[in-house]
Amino acid sequence: MHVTAVESTELFVGEPDTPLQLVRVSYEGASGSTAVRVDGDGLDTIGDVIAGAGDGVVEVPVRVSRPEVGESRAARVIAGESESDFEFTVAEPGWTMHMISHFHYDPVWWNTQGAYTSIWTEDPPGRCKQNNGLALVAAHPEMARRHPVYKSVPAEVDYPKPYFDTHPEDRADLLALIAQGRVEIMGGTYNEPNTNLTGAETSIRNFVHGIGFQRDVLGADPATAWQLDVFGHDPQFPGMAADAGLTSSSWARGPHHQWGPMAGDGDPRRMQFRSEFEWIAPSGLGLLTHYMPAHYAAGWWMDSSASLAEAEEATFALFRELKSVALTRNVLLPVGTDYTPPNAWVTDIHRDWNARYTWPRFVCALPREFFAAVRADVAAGGTP
């Protein structure tokens, strides 16, 4: 048996409070079942790990004594009579990636709102599988009916309201999903106002009509200004949003660049600030804000994966990039883009990944759950 590669991963199994870090061992030419273990300073293999005949990969659970996150230790993998030295890097458990399923619409940006709600689909279907607004408002709750773990964010009120008005047969289901915490009506405003292009009165009316519908008609409790695709932000906007009762915001364009620091395979750390911060208005009021370093379409592209394993690897790669700029041990991954139906893999990832690994957790979630986790981690001193 020949060991071809050894990697100390950021994956953990076992109990959440005493997890075991996994070492991934690739091998070839095994003539039969072979025991594999890892030894090193303060490193102990837990359980029996057996590599099958032929070529393959095994994951070895390792208990780390006196862990110091980021510390490198000399280690050795022993597979039968084969031994290979490698460098073991101590990883940090406790991370969660919140996969936020959504779709985005641009009412009256390059077409009318009426045209956006007409009966059309992308033909032939491209990587986004684009569809009309009302079909998408229907598709995401339908996904929730079929998959209990699924949660979603409808595009701003522009499309849930026309759907609610014209499809009374679905109102009870939509209201139930909101009450169950599986659908979060977003924005507080009626749509996503470009507040550097509109006046204060226009923005205030946007809050009045948006929150009025969300709270008084749908029984929702809007908390997040969903400003993901606006082209500019007035400095007073977070103060007005806070006055309207919102507590958080999230957006993709600016302050680093309109496409974010990860455009063109860029390193998110070049933006030189954390993805979560307090956005404070001149009035002194503010919102806990998440900036999307990989833009609002970041997680959608797992939809194109040919298998669940491929989709999980793509998602894990995004996690490793996004965690480098996270304020706490929580990462927000937007799963959707312009005019998109539910992602093909997101619920399978939620179920399969968390059945195999303790940390990091990949969960279908809502923005309110992400922001609550960030606040809890900060309060507990859990910043990286």
C-alpha cells in the first residue's frame, strides 16, 4: 500500500464539545484491508480505521491534546508497513455555515414589473434556470412542503405581494411557513431602494409600505434590510432602518467593489475588514451588517454539480474562503441568484453533511438565525 497524500482537514466528528479532527489519507495499491492510524505530539487516533483494497481515501479521527488553533505539529501516518511524515495543523471546531436560499429580482430595472411576472422561463435553461417572479414565489414554498429542512427568503415584497393577492389558495400555506420560521419575508422596505439615488421621504415611504404589508398582512416580523443588490448606500439608511424597527442588514455591492473581493478568484482577505460589522448612521443608530464577499450568487453554483459529493466539495471550498473574513464562527452563504428556483443540492447537503461531520455544520437557515448566532458568539467571546 502506498500513501499518496495526507491532509489535516478542518473537519470534525464525535461529540460537539470534544470533537475529533479528521486527517484525510489518500492511498493506492492496497492488497487488502489495512489499518491506518496517525501518531504525533499530542495526537492520538481514536477507533479503528481500515483502508480497503485498491485505491481510495480514508478519514482518520484524531484527538488533539492541548489544542492551539493554527499550531503546526510534526505527525506521521502509519498504514500497514508504510509510514509517511506530514505536518498536522490544529483546526478550530464550532463553525456553522448558514445556507440562505433566496432568489433576486430587479423590478423595473431592465423590464416592467408586469413583464417580470408574465409566464416565461429561460429557454434553453442556462446555469441559473431563470423563471418568472410568481413561479418562483410558488416554487420555494413548494420545496419547503417536500423538504422539512428547507428554508427560504422570497425576493422583496414586490413579488410576494402580487402572488399573495392573486393566489388566495396558497395564502394559508405561506402564512404557516412564516409562522413556523421556515420563510423569512425580507427587507423591511417594499423593495431594495438605492438610497444614494432617492431622498429621505422616498425611503421612509418604502419602509412604511413594506413593513405595513409584512407585519400587518403577513404577520411577519421583519428584522433585516435585505439590500443585497443596491448600487449605493446613503450613510443615514441604517439609522432610518433602526428607527423602523430593523436590527440588521445584508448586502453584496460595496464597500470593497461591486462584485466583491472574490471576483476573478480573488482572496476575500484583500477587502481588509470583517464580513460582519456595525453600520452606524450619523444619527448614532446602526445595524449589525453582513457584507457578502462572494456576492449574492456565491452558493448558487453548486446547483451545477454532477453529484452530491461534488456539490459538497464546492460548498466546503467556499466555506474555507468565507471563514477567513468572518467576525465569528458563523458564515453566511447566499444560495441563489437572479430569478432562480430552489437549488438542487442544498437540502441534500444539509442532511448528508451533518450526518457525517460534527463541525463545520452546513445548515439551511434564515438571515435572522445567522444574525442571532453572530450576536451569541460575540457575547460569548467566540470571535476568531
